[in-house]
Amino acid sequence: MSFAARYFERYVYLKNGIVESEPDYDTSIIVTVPAYREDKLLYTLESIRKCILPPVVTEILILINYPASEEALADYHYRQYNQLCEWAKKFSTFSLRFYPLLYALPSSDAGVGLARKILMDEAVRRFEKINKPDGIIVSLDADSTCEQNYLLDIFNFFNHQPHIHTCSIYFEHPLDGDEYSPDIYEAIAIYELYLRYYVEGLRYAGFPFAFHTIGSAFAVKASAYVKQGGMNRRKAGEDFYFLNKMMLLGGYGELNSTAVYPAPRLSNRVPFGTGAAINKITSGSDEYLYTWNPQVFFILKDFFTALSAFYTADRPITYHALLKSFLEQYHWSDVVEQARKNARNEQSFVKRLFHWFDGLKVLQFIRFAHQHGLDRIHIREASLEFLVDTSNHVYHLNLKEILQYYREKQRHTTFCIN
């Protein structure tokens, strides 16, 4: 039985493959690129084409997709598909092969989640044909570019660390230039700092699953992808839910030696994510300018530090009233008792509790805490809490300077789950 047989029986979306040609036996990396109304798709593909190539065959699957109900968009996407086919014929080589695909998604499910799923399922199908469970599936967006060492470093990262199954890839949004207006560059600085502050707060708290969950910047082995049930069909937030599921498997790390550069563009296609955030910020919303109070991470730190004490339960364990109220909704005492019954030792017990108190539960608690007492505070004030350098000069830094600090810290800090 193949490594993906059960997955194809239960979870695959399309029963048949959509790439006509057979994969080469040396294929080891498949980059998946969903594209919907992407007028700068070739910028992304040219960025890949200029990469230093690893000593294997790399495929690039580009799914030009649109809702079947949007007939007005069909002609645009057909034209783009035909142009892309000509481009692929011209620039594909033995080691780097571009495969344009066109698919009208069912209107009820049309969205980035389904597009990613179709592509990643297809990557699994191709790796299954050559019996390569360790084949690497890379997720990239059609509005992103990458560093020249992108493909080579992805290959080396997994090749040199066989225990790693999934990774988040370092990213940076452009903060200046002529392509976008100044207010958009200012907005993306706020949004990226918002993301990095959140991850830094979780790491301060000692949360083991504190990684960025960016759809344009991750990679996963085919065997791990099928083991965890594959990508979901969510129209937004598909990356968050998928990567949090992959973290629970273990073998999750960060690839920081290369970078992806997502575009800071406006978008109304999804209710949250980069495009939606830029749209809200430039429209005057303070949703991202005022962020989570650092106090919530202090509460979590105290709680996570005390988790092992629940194993013996030989003394009363106190923790913040907000957290207590939140956990009571989920019958925390029953969760602890169940973990205690099934744990082999204290370490296993704590691991089980963290699998319950996962990334989604943490985010739910943070929202709960701010709905029941904690005030959001300005992103600049909040992010200063986690600066290592507490000398007076840091309090004069602007948002972009603080963001650069977070970038440097996170790019040069290795975080992983074994």
C-alpha cells in the first residue's frame, strides 16, 4: 500500500490528477501557487526562475482558479492561462518545470483554501507515483517573490534535518518603494509588527507552538501532509488552521536562511489576512493599531509555567481569574483528569495539555480576556514590552524601527518542536 492510499480514499478533493505529464523520479520539491485575479503572477514565477536550483527536479504547479459562477472572470483567466502556457514552454527546463493549470471552483467552496488543497493534493499524488513520501510540498502565493536561495535552502533544510516534517519560512513585506502609496507601506508596517508582536508574546509566555502561519511561506513533507488529513477548504484562515494542525504532529521548525516577500496590497476577497488588514488600516480602522495587551502574555506565562503542577494535584493551583473563567467554559478539570489518566509521565502529561490548549485555544483566550477586562493598547507601546534593549533610546523608535528589531530577532532565533 502506498503512503497516501488512505488519504486518497478519505480526504482527497479531486479523484483524478490534473497534471497530464508523469513526474520525473528525481522530483523532490513541488511548489504550489494558487492564482485568482493575479495580474502580477509572472513576477512571482520569474522570481522562482531566477533561484539557485537544488540537485533535484523541482516542479511549480500554478492553479489559475475562479468561482464557476463568475462568468465575467472566465475570459480573463483563460487568456492568462494560455499566456502562461506559452511562458512555461519557453522557460521550463529539465530541473525546473512549470505546470499551469486552470480550474473553475464550485461557487459554494471557491476560495484560497480549496485552491491550496487541490494543488497540495496534486503534489501528493505526484510524489505517490514515484514513491517519495519525503517529497517537499511548498506553499507560495501568486503575489509573492522569493530570495535567490529559496529553493536550494528549502531542499537543504529538510535534507539535513530528517526529523523536520513542516516549516514556516521567514517573510518580510516591502516597507517602501514606488509600487504602492505611502499609506499602504505604513499600513503593512503596522500589520507585520502586529503579527510579529503576537508571535513574540507567545514565545515569551513559553507556548511551544509560537510560529508564524503565513500561507505564502511554509513547506511540508508529503507524508506529514497526508498523516494530518491535508489542507482544509476554508475561504480564509486556511493557513492558520492547517499549520496549527501540523504543529501538533511535531517535527516543526523555522527556515530563516531565505525569505519570501508577500505584496502589501489591498484586498476585499477575504475577511482577514494581509489584504483585508491593509484595507482596514488605510480605511481608518484601529483594529491592528491597537493590539493585545502584554498582560495577557504574562498571564499565559504564569499558567504555562505551572502546568506540570496539575500532574500530581497535591496542592491548590492558582491562576488568573480571567483564565479561570475561560477554562471553566471548557470543563478544565475534566481535561486535566483525562490527560492525567492517559499520560505515561509528567512530560507526557504537559504535552497532552498543550495539545488541548493549542494555537486556536490560545487565540480564543486572548480574545476572551480582552472582551472581559483587558484593554487593547497601541501597537508601539505593546511591542516595546518585548524589546531586549530597555535603554531610553528604544522609546524614541518609530514603528518601522521597532519592526526591524523584531525582524532581526526572529530571523536569528531558531524555534522548533521536536
